[in-house]
Amino acid sequence: MVSKSPARLAKRTETQAEEASIVVGLGEIWVTRNPKAVLVTFGLGSCVAVCVYDLEVKIAGMMHVVLPSGNNSTLNGRSPGKYADSGTPLLIQRMENLGAARTRMVAKIAGGARVVHGAPSETLMDIGQKNVEAVKKALEREGITISAFDTGGVHGRSVWLKTGSGLMMVRTASNGYIQF
Amino acid sequence: METSSKDITLSKDEMRVWSNLAIKGIDNAMSGLATMVNRQIDIRSLSLRQVPAKDAPAVVGGSDKLVMGIYLTFTGDATGYIVLVHPPEFALTMIDMLLGNNPGSTANIHEMEQSALAEMGNIIGSSFLNAIADSLGLSLRPSPPEVILDMAGAILDAALAEILQESDDVILAETTFNTGDRQASGTFLVLPSLSFLKVVLGSAGAK
């Protein structure tokens, strides 16, 4: 077994203080209280990035939603943010665990495009729009306001959230960057 | 690998059965393409493996990479997606070949170029499905293809959403191919859902 050398530990602390990108993969939830951290998710199609932040304590979280509802199926821990309905309370709870307050939380969402038109089943038809609706409902249930959104359309998106400022940046394959 | 009861888990035997079928399908797809462009198509690599769904876009160069995707859904005894992914510059070379143009003459993708790519997707997708359907006595009907230029992750999202309804892992069949004399290559991805695999393995076992 390799033990962590002091040099390696020092390096880790250093990068934490610098601007660190945290990539949020399909179905993942990430929360951070590093004010320099940038949460990012690449290439969203029908998926939705749910960005939530508390500016006072500089805590932010991002969730990469794939489907609207798990219909109460049990989550197996690997993709806690897969479903809008069960993932949203988890995201909020994890941020609260870090010290964020629900009353100060603000949400911004992006994604839910219709990149592909055909679907092999009714459930998957226009899944992007269904995801957006489910995310909006879930945030409303948690009492969190959405202050900006960039959803729908037919193009993929990459989404960045800056913990320190709560700025959300969206890039599409066709248009460059837009800030929210 | 961490697994749970909800994940796709294929036994060694099942994986072998699926591999044989997928390879049969891919062979048929590539010879269909060879006939269409009247050229030899070389399969450069063929890989069947299980990866976490979130890692699937990495197979085609990363989630935010701009790619030309040709997308088919299929219905019938089972449903699923077939996706062909090309870097945009290789898509142009493929179009030259498909339309019988001199190399390097296609610079933009308009309606005609798009339908050439769609036709290629049609040939590859239906040849693949036919090989599997015929050997198992199933009916699998492909949809008309959609041709999309977008980020790889965005193109794969719909297919991954179907699979993620049932599992956090995907079993993908990845083929990269090129032509003997021209530098064109593409990735042909088959992303079977758990229900598709169940139907296919069920029929294969019944034989």
C-alpha cells in the first residue's frame, strides 16, 4: 500500500484553494463549499443540469438529471441524481449538510433539449421537456426559487456553475457562451 | 466493480451469446456498407464491454466533442437505439464516397449530404438488425435515421436515458471502421437496453 506523502498532501491542499473544476457526470450529484470551485457538466442533451447555490456561505451543488421519475424505485447509490423527483431532495440535503440554508438557496437550470426526435417508446418521447417539468416541480416542492433557466431547444449544452458568484454559464454547439 | 440488483449483469455464457450475435450483426452491417460505397471496409477494432453509463460519451471522444451522429431507433419484439458517430471531417469524406465525388469535394452538409448520411445509417442499422432478427426469428424494425451535428453527450443522451431506466451500466458494442484507400472512419455503437438483451438472450436460449 502506498501512503500519502506530505508533498502530495500539500499539492492537494493547494489545488483546492485554486479554481477547481468538478465534473458532474450522468446521474451524479456534487456539492462543494470551495468558493473557487466550478461545477461543470458537458454535453447535455435531454438531460438537465440543476444548479443550486447559497451565496452567503458560498456552497453550491449540481445534479445531472437523466429521467423525470424513478417511480419510487430504490436508488443504488451510484447514480443518486438520475431522477428529478428523488435526486432533488438529496441535492438539497447534501448542501444543508455542508452548512447551506434552504431559505437562501437559489436554483438555475439548463438542458432538456430535443436533440433526437424519434423515440422507441411513449415514455421516452420528448424526455427533455419531461425532465425540465419534473425538475421544476421538485424544486417547488423543496421551496426553492428558480432565478434563471435555459431549457428546451434542439441543441446540446455544456453548463458551468461558479460557487463563489452563483453564475451559470451555458455553451451550445451552435451559439457560444451565455451567462445567467 | 460495484453492482446492485438493478444493474445489467450478464453471465459469461450470456455475454458469449450476445457477443456472437453482435459480431454477426456488425459483419453484416459492414458488408452492407461496403456494397453501398463499392469499396472494401476494414473493421479496425471491435469491442464489446460493460461500462458505467456516465463513461459512455468518452467512447466517442468526450461529452462536449462536436460529432456527426446518425441515429436510429428500433421497435418490434424489442426496442433500442443504434448510433453512428463520426468526427465532422470524416463525415465529409464519407459523403464524398457515398455520392461518388472526388475526395475533398464536400465542404458543407446540406440536404443532399444529410440524406446520404441517413442512407448510410439506414444500411448499417438495418443490416445489423436483420442479421440478429433473422438468426433468432424476431421482428426488429428500424426507424428512419436522423442526422444530427451536436455534442457527443447530447446525441447519446436519449439512448442512455432508455438504458438508465433499468440500469446504471451500459453494454456497448463499439466498432471502428475505415476504408482501404481513403481516410474515413467512424464509430458504430450499439447500446442495447436491458429489455432488449432479455428478449435477445431469451430467444437465443430457446433455440
